[in-house]
Amino acid sequence: MGSERGSGVTAGWDGLEFGEAVGRRLRQERLEGLSMNRAAPDGILVAMLGISDQLLYRADLPQAVVEAAIAHPDWNVRGSLAEHRGVTLAFSRTGTRTCVALTTEQWSRLVRGEPADRRRYQLAYWADAAGGLLTEDVYEALAAARSDAARADAASLPGMPERLLRALAADPAATVRAAAAEAAWARLDDGIRERLAEDPAEAVRTAVALARHEEIPVTCELFDRVRATYDLVETRRLDRDLVLRLTGSPDPTWRRFLAENPYLEPDQVAALAADPEHSVRLAVSLRPELTEEQRAEFLPGLELDGMRRPAPWVTALHGDPEALRRLAGSVHPVLRSSVAMARRLPADVVERLARDEDRTVRLFLAERCDDAPADMLLEVFTWWTGSLSTPNRPYGHPNFPGRDLLRYAEDPDRRLRQLALDDPHSTAELVERFSRDEDEEVRARAATDPRLSGESARRLLGDPSPLVRREAAEHPRLPVPALVALLGDEETAGAAARNPALPVWVMRRMLD
């Protein structure tokens, strides 16, 4: 560090302590903040793998850090990378939050290099969740795993090639044959199916019985013999005695999953429609075979203000313009919400949903649909700040208005007022004025503006709002003495460590 001191770049930073000279909590606060610093060089971030809990959750993780995580000796690092990338990309396929994706080659290298069978399967599962991103040789290695349990897990992977599934269906271990029968029955030819149906192992024959539910419905006896799951009740054809038994179950969760079963007869649906449990009636109201008149009868007794989950059968129709057009006119808000979650929609459907009386429908259109109109995005922005799944929308939507925003500079609505700073003709004077606004959200927005003066950023460190103080701590024009003071305080070090003006040599010393 001698050359750095000689060059004068440490001026004002001399009083900052590092390493054992500061407490453990202060060091950790600095490191967690540094892990989210957008100006931190790749080398700094690579050195933080295994140290920071937040780093691998960055949506903009540099490729150099991704590569280092793939080859990292700590399973927690490799596993966290795979889990976050797999789960996030599974969501992003429906238009939600995106992140830096792993390529097929990277996923395959990650799985191929994992020595433990169980962990290898876990990585492969996440890769499948991200879109089946594995090469043929990796599937071969999974299907040839040493342990029976690992091969059984491999048989359940949706991306497993058919030739390998056929081999797994003839595996010496009954547990593997059973897994192949249950997971891949529809992909196996008649000869293999016949052999599995006559398998000497009861576990295999039981798996076959579950797999061929279309031909022979699941009975009470079979239900009691297997490990009963909600998925089984929701997705398999059940015989009438079992449906009657589940309809009378004291546990409403079983009844709710039963209400989503596509194989129910009209009289069975009618029985569930009279269920005292709200969640069961809601599930019935969303069944695809119901008429709009039948749906309308449910609505007076339904509460729809809580978490709204899209109807899977509507999601499956997102590529069918005519079906979406019809469902966009449904009396049921949940079905209209499910349509609004499509990434692309016909213009007339967008226009209709953008005027929907149910604001959750408009919210879903703003968050998920790339065709959402600017005026509706602006309206939603006035009352919605962004969810965990789509933290950048509606404000970050490509159609969000970016011009003619100065007209909002005097608007009484705090959310509209701050948009004036985004206008191409806004000035540093407006930033300074907004930094003294009566509303904390407007002041916080001004604190993120690069045109804000360093003196005003320092002033906002004393703002009564924690949000404003945190944003001011990250301002790149903050005077060095103020930044040094923040880095020395456990309560403010995390935000200060995210400041992009932090010298690289200070970042390195934080790793001491």
C-alpha cells in the first residue's frame, strides 16, 4: 500500500481502521455492503465468495464471479449459485425477475464436477428447473450413478433422454425401476410397460398402478398403501369411493387439492362447491369446465384480497390468443389476473385488462406483460412500489413514460412528483429542491441522483428518515470524511460500503 499512500489517493482515509482493529460485526457489515457495490472489481467479488451471504443473490453477478463460484471448493458456494440461478430462471420464464443465467455448458460443468451423488442430483434438479440445461453426457453420468437412490433421483428428471429412461426402467434395483415407471410412464413403449406391470417387486407394481391411473383410477386401498401426497390427490384419476372419502376429510387442505383435480365428475364438483372452507370453494370456482354463470354464483362469498395465485390451466393457454381473449372477459378476477400474467398479449386484450376494475389485474399486467400501456403503468406506479418477484416494475417497465415528466414537479402526489427528475430536461437545481422536499420518498429519490451536490448528500446523512440516510450514504459525491465516519459505525457501515466512490485499495483492506 506504500505506493498508494505516496500517490496521495489515501488523503482523508488515514483514520479508517481495518482488520482486527475493528469489531467482528463492523467487519461483517462492511463486507455485506461491499458485496453489493456495483463498482467493486471482479477480483474483490471473487475473494468474497464464501464470505458474503448476499453476493450470489446479485442479479448482475459478473461472469468472472460465476466462473469462480462454479469451481469453488466450498459446496455452500456452488450450491447457492445453482439454487438461486435455477429457481430465479424458473420464475423468469413466466416473465418475472431475471438474473445472469448459467449456460448449458456451465450447468453441465457444475454437475459433472460434483463428487457427491446426492448433491449432483440436486444441481441437476435446479438445472432442469432453469430449463433442462444439461448436456447428454451429464445425463448419462447421472443415470450411471453408483447408488440406487441417486439413479432413482435421476429417473425423475424431466430432461432425462428416453434411451436412458429405458435403461433405468430395466435397472437391477427395484427402487430405480419404480422411479422410472412413476416419472416416465407416458414416455415408455408398450413392451417396457408390460414388463414393469408384471415386475416381481411390489414397489414397482405399485408405481405402475399410480402411473396408469388414466386406465384404472386410484383406489382407497392403493391410496392407503402408498405415501399419499397432495399432488396425487390433485393430479390422478381417483375412484368414486376415494373421492367421497376425501370430500369428507376433516383436513381442508386435502379437500382444496381435490377441488383442483381435473378428473372429477359434475356431482363431485357440486359437493365441493358447497364446502364450508373458503379455499375449497375458491378452487372450485376456478375449474375450467364451469360456465361464466356458474362462476358468478361463487363470487359473492369469495374473498380475493389476499395472495392471488394464477390458475395453472390459464397459464398453459398463454400462447393461445383466442383463449386469452375469451378469458379476459371472465367474471372471475383471478382468471383475468391469470391472463394478465402472460408476457405478450393481443392489443385488444391489453386495452381491456388495462381498464379492469380489479386493480390486482392491472398490477399483474404491469408486472408481467411486456405490452402494458404507459398510462396504466403510471397509474399503478402511484400505489405500488414493486414486489420481491418484480422489484423493478412498473417503474422499470420498458413502456414506462420517460418524457414530459416535468409537469409533475409540483404534483401533490409524492410518487408522481419525483418522476420529474427522470425528465431529460430536469436540472440539478430541481434535484437540490427535491432533497428538501417534505416527503421522505421524494428526498430519498433525490439522494440517489448523481447531480446532487456532495454537501447536500452530507446534509441528508442527518435526515430523520432512515431510508434517506441510507441512500445518502451511497452517494458517490459524498465527502471522504463523512464516508470514513460512516464506515466506522456498525449501523451505517453496510450502506457506506456500497458507495461506488470507495477506492479499490479500501475495498481490499476490508477483506483483511
